[in-house]
Amino acid sequence: MITPEYFYNKLKIINPGACIHNYTLSKCEEFVPVINRINELKKKKNAVILAHSYVNPEIVYGVADFVGDSYGLSKDAKKTDADIIIFAAVKFMAETAKILNPGKEVLVPSQYNGCSLADSITRDDVITLRKQYPEYSFICYINTNADVKAECDICVTSSNVYNVIENCPSDKIYFLPDRLMGLNIIEEMKRRGICKDIKLWTGKCYVHEEYKHEMIYQLKFQFDNLKVLAHPECSPEVLHQSDFTGSTSDLLKYMETASDGNAYLMLTECGITSRLQVEMPEKKIVGSCTLCKYMRSNTLDDILRVLENPEDNDRIILNEDISLKALTCVEAMFKYAEK
Ligand code: 13P
Ligand code: SF4
């Protein structure tokens, strides 16, 4: 059992520049009874809660059993022995958990569970592209819906994308849906001396496309010891100005050993800044971050609701054929990522 005072002391430091995420004792007094009820029910029902680092801190620190990036969470989903998986993130991540655990109940508590990348491409788009580019291997970012994965050959996440593209045998690749990540892949392959013909779709993440290299120049002017960390969904111009690029978990890992003497700019969703403020309060974070409306639509109340009384639209239900085809695509990622 946790108390409101304990929770408030842990989260009061969070201030990523967006006042909606300031934690007061009275806010924690509201959260804690719901948190304790969820944790009690989780045990009773043998449920596990997987949460992406971008969801609200009261979920990350109150009820989540595993917190991580898309790759880490898909590995957690693969090995869990819980009967019920509640995925506090976005729908495509919960679908990946279902693809890996077709026999388990996978519940999604978010009300608004799209993603600007996943929503940028449909299964029919991929079928048309495959006819247009029959000799290409289709590699999709994990930020795609299950029926799109089902039409692709290999899936990648931000933590393994460069290695999977390098390791896969094909030298003609159609990468979808993230155009900015695709441009970063083309640059990274050149840097590695790998020659592959890579075609791209047009999707973008509305959170990461907002970061501009001009903004980095301004902050570098203000803080001469500034280190910039960026997610690979940012543009190549932003990555050129960055000291480190990686998945959300890679960014946190980098910060574990980063010097306390520098200032850090985190070019990703605010969840990473909040985690740093709670877990590494000695690190100086400057600049502001951006919120993802999809990730932020997960709430404690909805987690409790789906745990107590799930309805059909809270459940991930996949057509068996799509699920099996998408599994081949996800399994290919594990094969080439770990090579
Ligand atoms: P990560 O896999 O790096 O957590 O990225 C997921 C995502 O949606 C980033 O916007
Ligand atoms: Fe999708 Fe961007 Fe939100 Fe990640 S941050 S879930 S890519 S919209």
C-alpha cells in the first residue's frame, strides 16, 4: 500500500514545462486510492500492466509492472505468465502484445489510442506498394497497425532499426511509415558503409517533427555545455545537431552515466523528462518537451475500469490470419535484432 504523502514526495519534482504535470499533495490524495485498488485487483486477477515511458507519471510510478520502450515492452509481453495484459500506451503496442500472446486477454485503457505514424498507412496502401515494388523487402516500424504488419516482412523499433536493416539479407528495402526515421536510416547506412536501395513512405510523428535545428542553435548559445539527445523520429537536421540518438530507453540509459556538469536537452516526448526528474534529479534538463495526446489519454480511472469490467472495445481482438502473418513479421525483428 502506498500513501499520498509518499507519492507526493516522489513526484513533486516533476515539472517538464507543462503545468498539467505538476503534482500536489491533493492530486496525490486523489490518485492513491485508485492506485491501491488497481494493485490489489492486479494480484487477484493475475494481471500485469505494461506502460510506455510516455504515459502519465501516476501510471508509471503507481501501477506499472514494466515500463520501457516499444522493444523492451514487446520482450516483456513475450515472457509474461500473467493471464491479462493491460497495455498503457497506444493501440499498436497492445496489438503487438496480442500478436505475441494470442491466448491472453490484452486490454487497452486509452480512450484516444491512435498514433500519427500508425494512422498514416493502411493495409491496402501496402498491398498497392508491394505490387509497385515486387522486388523490395517491406520493413515496417513497430508504429503500424497489425494488418499493416501482416503485409510486411520485418518489423523494427527505434532501438534496433539500424541493426535490423543492416543485418537483413535484402538490399532493396521499402521502409514505412516514418519518413524522417527513413532518412536517418539512409544516412546511418552510408556511415556504416552499407549500400542498400531504400524507398520511403510519407508518415511523420507529430510530436518529433516539431523539433527544429534552429531551436537547438539558440539553446547551444545560451548553454555552452549543452548536450542534445534526440529520438530517431526527429529529422536528420536535428540529429546532426545531437550528441546522442536512441530509443526512449536508450536515452535514459545514456543519462545514467552522463556527467552532472552538463545541461541536457531531451528531444522527445515529456515522459522522458519526467522520468529523469524523478530517477536522476541531479541531472540538469533545459528546454521544453512535447506531449503525445495519444499516450496521455491513458488514465488511472480507465485502467481500473478495464480491470474491473472490460468491455469489447477495451479488448484487442485480431483476425487469426492477420495475427499469424503479423507474428512472422515481429519474429523476424527478434531474429535480425539479436543477430
Ligand atoms: P520507443 O520505442 O523509442 O519508445 O518509441 C516509441 C514511440 O512511439 C516514440 O514516439
Ligand atoms: Fe505515435 Fe509520435 Fe505519439 Fe510516438 S509520440 S505514439 S510516434 S504520435
